[in-house]
Amino acid sequence: MLDKNGIAKRIAKELQDGYFVNLGIGIPTLVANYIPQGIAVEFQSENGVLGMGPFPFDGEEDADVINAGKQTITTMPGASFFDSATSFNMIRGQHVDLTILGAMEVAENGDIANWKIPGKMVKGMGGAMDLVASAENIIVAMMHTNRSGASKLLKKCSLPLTGVQCVKKVITNMAVLEITEKGFKLLEVAPGVTKEDVQKATEGTLLIEGNVPEMILD
Amino acid sequence: MIQKTVSGVIEATEGVKSNMTFMLGGFGLCGIPENSIAALVKKNIKGLTCISNNAGVDDFGLGLLLQQKQIKKMISSYVGENDEFERQMLSGELDVELIPQGTLAERCRAAQGGFPAFYTPAGYGTEVAEGKETREFNGKMYILEQAFKADFAFVKAWKGDEAGNLIFKGTARNFNPCMCGAAKITVAEVEELVPAGSLDPNHVHIPGIFVQRIFQGEKYEKRIEQRTVLKKE
């Protein structure tokens, strides 16, 4: 089973040369640490920066340069700043090639819920609804089950939706799954995880066809 | 040159009243109009509707107006950083409209540019779309969102001149340019106010026509919410 960094490492393998990528808060943020050698990607943050770099050195942080998680960041050569409307033109206009975000629930038809637990947690959707409604290529990064052990890959989401039929791929601590018309298709399993383990942890329809390879992480 | 300079934050916030709708720039605590917020806190006004991406933290930014229960309604996209906000919202004291961040930006810009409404795919099929007109374009579904209407927009820029021209810095730009000219009166506070002619017109981000009042903020705390740094080897 993978930890959060393991999930990020596996997702990083989905990056391709020339991609503009939007990373959500949480596990997706870690993906930036594992960019494959020899490819050029640029990270977009919806608060208005393209070409995000690593965190600044102690003492060099600038209150005016942050990411969508409100963390201090640096910029890479070729970076640019812009206003929020322009930022969402990049997103809505499908200029961003890949969106990686976290989720509380994903349904087998590609629905996603990640912004609200009625009566309990109300943080808001931030840019997630714009991202999932517009992006061609959305990968969800999350743990396969929640803290109480219940599956987060469901037949139907129980929480208020963030977007409908939009998720293409889910990468969890247990598996890589593709959303197909018939349900979650198991593409890869994490080291030490069996198909049966994934089946047990998946409430939604799981399609297992032939041999399922183990994830290659390094 | 049409002079937009006012003497300071007192004159800049003249005319604000209870039950008005304000737009406030900023993303988290980055690029918020600190001086204008501090002045609003000192005024005896209540029942405010505030359009702002976030609601500050408990003791800074819009959190200060929330502490004094001056806000009746917040229109935001993300409010996760403020315990008092969450308490007032869950208890029903505060009316909250959560909307997608891109929709928030565009509803400001629509107001700035004279568009009554626009279609966006964000929120289709979710509770955000409830009660809204939907329409299909090229096989995809969109919802109709309307421009905001506001009495005042409070924005913060890095530099500005007497003509109201503004230049922003870094990600402190965020919603600020979108809100300029999107309310009846736009109040811009800047870190450095310079005479007309000092800014290269090629570098101006927001032309002064969108700004009615400009002043130099007395001081800027620029609080950092998540200081994340690497240790030097």
C-alpha cells in the first residue's frame, strides 16, 4: 500500500512534456516533487501564477507570492502573474492540460464530491467546480478508503457533487483506476496489494480484466 | 489629468452605510485592502453583504468585520480558514453563498464590463445550479450566472498614481483588477502613490477610469497564512 508521497510519485508518471498542470491542495501538491527527468511542465495555480517553483528559502519568502493553498512559493524562469478572471479563462478555456485534485468521493460514472459535508464541514469549492467542469483530463488523487475504512469509490456519491461525469482516472494508495462506461476499470495495483484487496475496498463496480500489473514507481 | 487622490482612508470610505454590498479584493490574506477594512471596522455599519473570495482569518482581514457581526451575508468561494466564520454560518447567524471561484471572478468582471450575465459550465449538475437557467451549447451544458451589483469595491494595488492608474504585484493581483469599476465606487489603496506621469503607461494594469478614489495605505502588515520555506543547506 502506498503513502501520500507514493501516490504523488505514481501520478507524476502521468505528466508529459509540454503539459500545463493545475495541482489541487493536499496530495496533488506533492506531485511537483517527482517530475520525471527530461520533461518540461509548468504548474498553474488558480490564484494567478503560471510557472510555480519550489518553496522559498527561509528569509526569502514574499507575502505577495503564494499558491492556492496560501503557501509561500517561488517562480521559475518564464513565469507570469495574472488576475483571477484570466486564471479561470486558462482553466475554462481548456488551456490547462491536466488537473490533479483530491476528493472525498468518486462515483463509477465519474461524478466527484469534494467540497461539502452538509451540517458539518463547509469550506467551499474554491476553484474545484470550474476545474472539473472544464478540464479534459482530470486525475483524482486520494486514499482508497476514508478514516473509518469505508470506500471512497462508490456507485453513486452521497455528498453534494462538485461536478458530474468528469473524472477520467483515479490514483489511490491501492490502485490506478480508469472510469469507463461500465465502472472503475482496474489498471494497476500498488506494491503488496492484490486484486481482491482492491475489490474489497471498492463499493462501486470494479472491472478486472486479465492480469493487472503492479505500479512501477521508480 | 483627472485627479482621483483622496486625503486618506477616512475620506476614501466616506458614504459607506449599513446594508450596502461591498466587493473586497484578495486571495486569502494576499492582496487584501488592509487599510480600508480597518476603517470599516471602526464605522458603526452593519448588515453588510461582502463579495470576497475568502473571509480572512479570525483576527485579520474580513475576520475583523465578522468578529463584530457587521456582515450579514458573505459571497465567497472558499472559507476554510476562519473558525468564527464557520461558527456563524453553521448557527445560521450569517448568510453564506458559496460559488465557484471562476464564477466569482467572472461575475465581477461582467459587472465591470457591462455584461448582465454569462454562461459557464462550472457547477452544472450541482447545487450551485439550482434555480438557474441552463442551456446546451455544442453538446455541453452551461448555467447562466449574473453580474454582481455592488455599492463599493475596495481593492489593493502595489503602485498607483494620482490619476487612479494601478499596478499590481505578484499573486496579490488576484481579484483586485476584476473588481475595479465593478461597483458604483471603486476605492483603491496602494503601497506607493506617485504623481501622474511617474508610471510608464505601458505598465499600467488597470486604467484610472475604473477607479474613483485612490490613497496610499498608512502601513501594510501583509500577514502570511502559510509560511512554507526550505532550510538553506
